[in-house]
Amino acid sequence: MTATVLRTADELHARVRTGRRAVVMTMGALHEGHATLVRTARSIAGDGEVVVTVFVNPLQFGAGEDLDRYPRTLDADVKIAGLAGADVVFAPSVDEVYPGGEPQVRISAGPMGGRLEGSTRPGHFDGMLTVVAKLLHLTRPDVALFGQKDAQQLALIRRMVRDLNFGMEIVGVPTVREADGLALSSRNRYLSATERRTALALSQALFAGSDRHAAQEALRARAREVPATHARAEALSAIGESRAAADTHAVAKAAPGGPAAVRAAARLVLDDAARLNPPLALDYLALVDPSDFTEIPDDHTGEAVLAVAARVGTTRLIDNIPLTFGAAS
């Protein structure tokens, strides 16, 4: 399938629309993660239309960030998008998106926009939401798809669409990983072989936290199946879980899943990576409520996001994994 390249909103608006229009927004340098978004969009749009936007937004790059070296690979992007099922690649110029220069009126990301990524990159989310709002108006989709790898971005877009009544559906698509676990990113190409080995600590830390969480939830589930105190310990010992039996009382008193233990398991991996050559320089490790990206308390129940950001050499990478705390007691 060959995608049609359009450069102006007028060209896009002139197309005859049939069925649903699904939009995937990118900054180009497409990889398999983007292709997965496009394939998902194709399945949602059916006989309708899939539009992939390619626009490197200057508003969301802060001072000293990599706007100038961010890869521009439009020809390759068009091929990848078409093969994945896109009908149109909308690749506007900066003047098309910002015809009067930098916009004087912008979207504010609010309190959530100042946390985690927003704290590390001041103004980033205001710029991101402003261009997403503009591209939603320019492309007029029925549904727009975004990757869950950028979990805070996805949460803010959902909040903007809901708070400002944009009137379209926002769909999150799970993170796509390489065979070694590294989350796919356009910035991975900047990593040397040794830097890439260090960078694997991001996903390894998340998996360690997830494994710790799963083990604790399983222990609590078993503990609920038998009477309390002595009888519970005996039952767990009988199935060969002597360590679990010793921990039964503490686990029974602890919050489901133990957020503190999840953070600690992930932190161990990151601390080890800080001693590698080259080292991993941690920006943050956080276990947050996906509704507002505040840290969850130890008695939290429901959905959460374990998120990490770090630098390896000159390359900054982010990753996250969703967790659910608090099975029924």
C-alpha cells in the first residue's frame, strides 16, 4: 500500500471522507512501534481512512535538547506508514502549523504537566499539547492513537480532550519492545553498543518491579485462601513456601502488592547500572497514579504506572509499565 503525501491542511480537507478517520501523530523517524500504531489504526478505521502525521514540533524541545539533530527521514517514513496501512502521510511545514510564528495562545498542561517529565523538561508538555490540539483540528479525526510508552503524554492528551470537549476518541497502544526488552524509540539509534547495554537497565528495572509486584500479589492471594495466623503459615509451609510462610503475617498487614517493595526492586537494578561503564544517570523512578501522575501511597488500590527516565551518554530515554494494585481481599 502506498501512502499519499500531503503538505497542507487544505489538501487534507479536500479529500472525500468515507467511514472513520484514524490519526497517528508522529515526529517521524518511524520504527516498528509506529508501525504497530498504524496497523492498530487500520483495524479501527476499517474501510475508512488512516492518516499519519509527521511533524517535528519545535515547541516541545527545550534549551539544549536535540531539535537540530532529531532525525528527519520522510521518504522512509512514508514507506513504513504505507506498508503498515496508512492512506495519507500529512507532513506539514512549520509555517503551515504555525502560520503566524510561535503561537501566543497555547494549551497549558496544568499541574500534571509539571511532574516527572514536566519537571525535567519545563514547558515540554505545554508545547506538546498545543501541537496535538492543532493537529487534531487540522486532521479532524474520529479517533487518534498514541503509544503507552509516553504514558504521561497520553494521560495529558486524554485529559485535554475530555476537559476541552474535543469530541474524538483517544486510544492508547501498548509499548513495543525490541527482543532484548528495550522500548522502541527513535532515540535508540544514538546509542553506541556499550551504551545500549547500559540502557537495558531501564526495562530490566521495570520488569524487576513488576515481578516483585506479581510475587506479592500471588502470596496475598494464597494467604486469603486459608484461615489467619498459625493456620495460614502452616498451609503455606505445607506447599513448600517456607519463606512465604515466614512473611505471612507481614504480608497480611501490608498494603496489597507493596508499592514500596516494587520501587525498591526497580531501584536495585538502576543502582547497579549507575556503576556500569558507561553509567546510567537516573532522572527519576516513580510509581504513580495514571490519572494525575502523583506518587501512589502504600494503601493504593487500582491502576498505577511504574515509570523511569535516565540518560546514557548524551541520550535520554524513558520507559514505563502498567501495574494494578489491590486484588479483592
